[in-house]
Amino acid sequence: MATTPPPEPPEPAADAPHRATADTLLALVGGPDNIASATHCMTRLRLVLHDRARVRDAEVRAHPAVLGVVEDGDAYQIVLGPGRAARVTRALDALLARTPGAPAPATAVTAPVTAEDLAARGAALRADRARRNATRGKLLLRRVAAVFVPLIPALIGCGMLAGLNGLLVNAGLLPGLTPVLGALASAFMALIAVFVGLNTAREFGGTPVIGGAVAAVVVYPGVDAISVLGQPLVPGQGGVLGALGAALLATVIEKWCRRWVPEALDVIVTPTLTLLLTGLVTVYALMYPAGRAARAIGVGADWLLVHTGVFAGLVLGGLFLPLVMLGLHQALIPLHTTLIEQQGYTVLLPVLAMAGAGQVGAAVAVFVRLRGNRTIRATIRSALPAGVLGVGEPLIYGVSLPLGRPFVTACAGGAAGGAVVGLFSMLGTKVGSTAIGPSGWALFPLVQGNRGFGTTLAVYTGGLLAGYAVGFLATYFFGLTRSALAELNAEPAPEARTGREPAPV
């Protein structure tokens, strides 16, 4: 006798908007059969598509939940913002699993042409830069960055708990709870090498658990009984760099074994040989130099800011937006992670975060100067809160980069903010972050240094204010030419808002 499947549980009200967004985007990117894979990072839904031509690009960009679109190689990345990206991806996964062949609703939202022109121009510039920079070295850096990106949520959570624990300890509050918070904040960092090994093997085509197993030797307490070059090893020596190298080597050896080991013996011989050979190399040839390299990173970062703080801040803060535009900023994640592992915080991130302040100041200036352009002002108004919280892509690709000059003046604001933070580093006040990922105002709870929370927070705030001010003033006075102002402030007639070519700026 046929049975009726039980009804699906009601959808939580909080998830309904994300389900609706996923439903609409699924139709706009060509339906379920056009999606090869769907993943996400902190802010983006990353899709690999079978046929890019089936995407209704203008309608994707115009969707109210979409902050921008970035194309990087074969990945079509829809910027949704922190939190929303993960929820929409989960809803999309559910739709793909439930009805892999069913058509999705073809909901479309039409945006004003002027803002759409800027977004299209920004995407074209981004795609062109991506093609020019798709070198082997840079692609390798992006793959290495992909090892660390999945770790960012845990780094943020542990950093927040570490900051809360520090406040409670300094205030003498809840003494029974602070040891628990300390353990929760520190446990992940103590074993981060294992997670790096897992992700490295997964990213480079090895068996994840084997990558984690060989990386675990880096943090295994028993290595202190082993001497290399007359010096005993220290548990954790080499840190994430050693774990990354060990897992990469394990992946190479595993693939080599699978080419010649008979299938009947593969399940026994391949993992055994991989662990043995990789483990010996890791212990006797990798941990010591990786440890030296990790220490050099810490010493170098401190020296750079202490001795050349203003200049270093100018350069790092001014160049970070181009790195974000190219997607290469994630290649800095291993450096941040190494510094956090060594010192408890990374002194580089607050300097680099000033680039976002310059971007926000530039966007506000464009908003003020373009009083007659409702569409661009609406784009800025919707993207500015994300920019204040450190998510810069919507403003970069939707406003400053396609306009040209405001992107340069935003970099000037970032350079000014970085110089302020660098100046105080030269005066002896370090400003660091206990986690990576957040920026802008979202970094406030994670700020830490060597002069107390209040002083450190004041220096970071001063850098942000300098970035806002210089980014605003530079853009207001130099970011838009007279002809650009006249053209952009001329609102197009309603009947002319379709199919118009972007005006040169």
C-alpha cells in the first residue's frame, strides 16, 4: 500500500528570507542544473557554474540582498555580507538536495541603470585584473589562503572569548568562570596545526585525516624527547607553517604511493608509508626551520612597526585596498595566524584595517557630492553599514573602483590611518587583534596591545578617524572631476534607463 511522505517541518520564520533569497538566486544563475558546486566564505556565496552565459547578471546584482558580484577564475561570487552568506548557502544546499532538477522561481528586481552601470564596470575591472593576475604563484597563494579561510569563524569566536576573559580577570569578576573561558579560548589555538593539516590535504587533493595526522606531530608533547642539531624540539615548534608544510608533503607522498601500490594493499601501505615518510621529514627537517621562520615573522613585524611605523603604516594601509580588489589579501592569513599563535595578537591587522576607513570616508564624500544621483546614493547608503563593519567589497566594486579616482583617494585615507597606528607603534604602543576576519568597528572587541585595553582602543579609534577624515577630504576635493560631477548628477530620464552604455568618468 502506498504511503504518503510525512509533511516537512515548518520553516523557521528567521530562515524564510534566506530561503527566499536562495530561491530567487537559484533561478537567476540558471537553475539547479547550472550549478557545479556551491560554497561560501565569510561574505560571499561562491558558485562554480556550468554555463556562465545563463546567468542573468544584472538581476543578480540588483537583488536587494546582493551587495556585489565578483568573478575570480571559474568562481562566480555573490557578495551577501557576513552571516547572510552562510545562511543563504545552507538554504541553497537544501534546495539543490530537495529538487535538483526543479525550476526555481524567476523573480527579478530591476535596479536603476546608473548604479547598475557602476557595478558592471567594477565587475569588468575585477575580471580583467583577475585574468592578468592569474599567475601560478598568485594562484598558489590563493590556494594556501583557502586553507585558512575556514578557520576564521573559530578564530573570531576564540578571540572574542579571550577578550571577554581578559576583561573579567582584570575586573576580578566571576573567578569560577574565567578558567573555563580561558580553556575555551585557548584550546583551538593549541591544536590549530591539526586543523591546518586537515584543510591543506583537502585543498591540495590528499586525504584530510592523513594531513591532520602528520600535522599533529608538530604539537605533540612527546617531541620534546627528540633532538635536532643538538637542540631538543619544542611542542608547537614551527606552528601553522610547519603544519602546512607537513600536510603538503603528505599529499605529495600519498599521491605518489597511490600510483604504484596495488589496490589490494592500498588501504594499508599508502597511509602507513605516508605517515612514516612525512613524519620523519617533519621531525628531522621541517619543524626546526619552520620554527625559525615563524619567529622571524614575529620579530620582523615588530621591527617594522617599531622602527618604520609611520612609513610602514602608510604603505600597508595604502596598498591594502588593491590587495582586496585582487583577492590576494587572504594570502596574509598565514602571517596573521602565526603572529596570533606566537604573541596572542597580530599587529598587522589593525594597520591594514585602516584601508576600510579610507574607503568609508571616500564613499561618504561621493554620497555628498552626488546629490542629484539617487541611484548611486542608494547604493552607498545600503553598502555603507557593511563598510563601517569592515566589509569593503560592496563599496569597492559598486562605487569607488568603477568611478576611478575615489578608489585612489580611498587608498590615501587608508594610508593616513595606517600612519597614525604606525606612529604610536614607534612611540611604544602596540595595537593588535586577537583574531582575523573582522575589521572596522567590528574589530573593537578584539583589539589588544601592550598598554592596556583603553589606550589600545584609543589608538585604533584615532587611526579610524584619520582614515575617515583623509578619505573624505581627498575624495571631496580631488575624487571627482567637474565633468564627472556634472554627468553623474544628471539623473537619466525614466525611459532612458534601460540599455544605456555607462558614461565615462
